[in-house]
Amino acid sequence: MPVRTSQSSQGSRGKGMGLGLALASALAFGGSGVAAKPLIEAGLDPLHVVWLRVAGAALVMLPLAVRHRALLRRRPALLAGFGLLGVAGVQAFYFASISRIPVGVALLVEYLAPALVLGWVRFVQRRPVTRAAALGVVLAVGGLACVVEVWAGLGFDALGLLLALGAACCQVGYFVLSDQGSDAADEAPDPLGVIAYGLLVGAAVLTVVARPWSMDWAVLADSADMNGTPVAAALLLSWIVLIATVVAYVTGVVSVRRLSPQVAGVVACLEAVIATVLAWILLGEHLSAPQIIGGAVVLLGAFIAQSSAPSKGSPEPVASGGAERELSAPDHAR
């Protein structure tokens, strides 16, 4: 007689696999800055590294774009917004920022995005937000003050911090855009198709902005220095394209289908921790005790801001933007 597996045990295994995939996604995304910074220090312009990343990933995801070509007619605004903001904008600002400030600091500044989304909802759309969400904003801003050491007159490059803030603002723009039409239910676009077309749009935009024909291609044939250890530039680029972009996005999307968007978003907060630890080990970028504590507070604030959103259709005050509802994916954009 065949043994029947209960629905509860199947659900537990599904959630366990979802958590594993979410952790894998956070690890993959967290490693993008650590792999990109040596290439930038070896002589590549940050925009050129972003172009290589996006264009390479777009080629890998091209079959998915062909499969979901109907999205071009159904959701052109969403695809353009994802490509311009969620791909080109966020990554260009982020990579430019890590050329001037530590990877962990840049990513923690970017985690102000959930707090900025709440500011947009409250003061631009004039919709109420929950008290828990407001507390998350206060914690995130206070933690960031510790990360950048405001008492020391900003311990980091001011332009680098502004560039990281620009990455956070691009995420806000993407969240707000994605909220349009989030009530589509079964008509919601397939997230893998949106990612594929977002990469294609981002690659096209970055080709005009970055002008890759002026890139020093010889850097890719050489090695880059990773805290005193030479690493093949081609290997670092392969990690950025295949692991930190393609695998990271796909595992993130699959994980959220096995978990709730809120749970997947909370696990995604580990990306900042992973990036900081990797930068500490591989790049020698050490953070002080107040900065580590401030980073933990930033993540706590982001966690509260993301997880305090009421269920869809609830009359309660909103607490976050709609990117998770629209794409059914965590708020990754690195």
C-alpha cells in the first residue's frame, strides 16, 4: 500500500524549500557588490560594470522574454518602469556608491527604501499609515544616523552616500509604479517575464548612458585585486551576471511563491548582513561597533515597515508600497 503524504507535511517541506531559496537569493544578491568593487578598482567605470551585468543577464533571460512577449502589449509601462528604475537606476546608483563608500554602508542606506515608500504614501498620496510602520521609519532613520556616524560630521564620502540614497529613491519609484494595477489578480503579469523584459529595457538604457564601446575591455582579460588576493576579472564578472543577477532574481521569485511576500521580504533583509560580512572578509571593509548596531536597527526598521502591511483588501491604513503584490517577489534590485 503506498504511503500518502499529508498536506501539512507537504506544506512544511514547501515552506522549508522556500526559506532555503530565499536565503540563497539573499546570498546571491549580497555578493554582487563584493564582486563588483574589485572590477571598479581595477579600472572599470561603475556604469560599465552595471552594463556588463545587466546586458549579460538580459541575454541569459532572453528565452523568457520571448515566452512572455505578450507583456509588451499588456504592461508596457510596468516593463519600462522596472527597467528604468528597478534595474538601470538602482544598480547604477548602487555600483557608483560602492566605488566611494563601503559595500555594507551603501546597502544599508538603500534599505531606507521601505521608509521612503511610507513617506510617499503618507505625504504625497495622503493615505494613513500604521503606527508600527511609522515606528519602522523612525528606527530605520535613527539606525542610519549611526551607520554614517553623523556625530563625527559624516564619516563617509558625502557623494557616495547621496548615490546610495539615489538607489533607494529609484526603488521607491519602482514600488510606486508597480502599485498601479496591483488589483489585477489572475491578470497580474508573470514576474519572471517582467524581470526578463526589465533587464532588456535596462540594458538598452544603459547602453546609451554607459557607452560600453569606450570601455577598457583589457581589464576583463586581467585579474582584479580582492584585498591582496588576485582574482580573474572574468570570474568576478561571471559571478555578477549568473549568480548575483540571474540566479538571485529567479530564486527570489520562486521562494516567494512558496512563502508569503512578507516572509520572503523579511528573509531578504539578510542581504545587507551577508553583504557586510562578505565585504568584511573579502575586502577588509571593517565597520565599527556603533555602525554594526546602527545597521541592525536599520534592518529592524525595514522589517517592521515591510511586515506591518495589512492583508490585501483590508480597510486598515497601508504600510508599504505594492511591488510585492504586483510582482510577487521580494524587493531585490541589486
